[in-house]
Amino acid sequence: MRKFLSVLSLFVVTAIGSTMGMAQSVVAKDLRSFFTPLPALPPIPADNSLTPEKVKLGKMLYYDPRLSRSKLISCNTCHNLSIGGDDNQKTSIGHGWQAGPRNAPTTLNSGFLRVQFWDGRAPNLEKQAEGPLQAHVEMDSTPELIIKRLKEIPEYVELFKKAFPGEKDPVTFENVTKAIAAFERTLNTPNSPFNRYLLGDDNALTLEQKEGMKLFVKYGCIACHNGPVLSDGRFHKFKWNNDLGRYKVTKNPADKYNFRTPQLLNVAVTAPYFHDGSVNSLEKAIKIMAEKELGKKLSDDEAKKIKAFLESMTGEVPLEARVLPVLPEKK
């Protein structure tokens, strides 16, 4: 970490106006030193151990539309594991065909994020899972309704007992969110060409992708897009529309238009982009961010190379996670 911070500090000095010679010196360094390989698993909280029984239950709940009021919408509806962990929609369609206000982030590698949601209102995956289940514009359910339906299904009752042994009444809303969060912590893609390159496979990236990596570092993208999922987990001002961002959570005027840095893993398959899903083209999104955040107008060739680099971050979703579970029936 100390090595990474020292290299990053050198880069920041370069990015804000040092000489061309210094910039060339930074780019000449082994670019791997600017990045962090993705571990197989994210940190596991002490109060929600990762067990096969809990992951199995969480997967079933993730795919089960009966958790929604209409019995039509599941977590996978908006976070489809077959198409990148999101729904490729500008904003998701929820209960009663309502459109949500923000673009659905991917659930892939989400366990590595410091906070959840664009505005960071949830500190972890457990709290994140509570939101869509109850939001009127999403699944429009209630803890009471969810528990009532689950207790009417004997197989679910047994699965909860196995996932949360020793609890007198394990079918609780808290355990629903814990199981879903446990499953989501297995949705990781450490096998991308980018990650293989970081681990020493020099041939994992094409020449164009390596050139794109140099530009990504040279122009300062790495200042915010760093760490194992290429997100610093912090909030940055991005005034793109009338969405006030984190201010809606904190009511602090300094937080107006602040949004959490999105992760970049699998970004090539999670269009459209930005918190309102208003940009469909990855190259266009790259150009917009370079101009708005870095004051740099990229050429078409530069944007194309950076896009190629970002495409190297696409990994495979674990097959077991993508295989639809057989959901238990109500007796």
C-alpha cells in the first residue's frame, strides 16, 4: 500500500502540471504498480460469515420474484447476472412499471466497494439489500410480507435453519438480507485479461490495451479509479443533471452533485453510463469524463485505446451463479 501511495503521489504531481520529462518518467514505470489485482473474495464481515448454506439460500432469494409485492420482480431483474450484473437500461423499471431515478449499478464485485448506491447511503451489502426490497419504485415489498411468504414455503424454512443454525426463528428480514449479501460476495470476476496481466501474464493484454493503460495513467483517470475495482469509493462532484446526489442523504450543501466513483470492472458490458444512464457509448463517456474531470480533450484514437483497455476488465461471472436455481414451491 505504501508503494502504491508513493507512486500515486508522484503521478498526481505530474497530472497537475509538472514537466513533460516527469510525465514521461511516470509513464515509463511498470504500470502494474498503479493498480491492485482483484482478490478471489472481498472482505467478509464478522457478523455474516460466508458459508455454502448461506450462499445457496442467498442465490435462491436473489432470483426469487416472490420477494416483490407483485411476485414479478427479483434482484436479478435489475441486476441480471447473464448480462453484466445490471439490466442495460437507462433506469430500471420497477413495481407498476415505474422508472427508477438512477441507473442500476452492477452487483458484480460489489463486495469490494466501500459504500453502496450512487449516493453511498448504504455502508454494506446487507443494508443495500434492504433498499430495493422495500422501495415503492422497485420491489415495493415489506419485511412482514416477505417473511409471511417465505414461512409459507417449508423448503425455505429448512434452508434458513441450515444457513443460520442455532437461531430459534431464523426466517427474519435481517437474515434475508444477510443471505443475499453473502451470495453477492461470491459474484466476483478475478479472471479478466486485466487481472491476469496484473498477476504477471504479459500477453493477457493487446498492444492497444497496453497503450490505453498508459493514457489512463498519464491523463489522471487513476486518481479516482484505483484499488481492486478501480473505484476509490469516495465522492466527487459531477454536475450532469438536476440530481443532487449525496446531498439527498446528508443535507450538507457541500455534497450537492456528489456521487460515488463507479467501479470500472466489467464496464464495457454495463452500458448505459453515468448515474442517469444517459450515455450509451463507452467512448463518449470516456471523452466526457476526461473533459469534465480532467480538463483534457481526447482524440478519437486516444478514446478508442482507453476503451480497449477498459474492455480488458471484463471477466466471467461464476457459472454456478448464472445457473438458475430451482425455487421451492408453496405447499
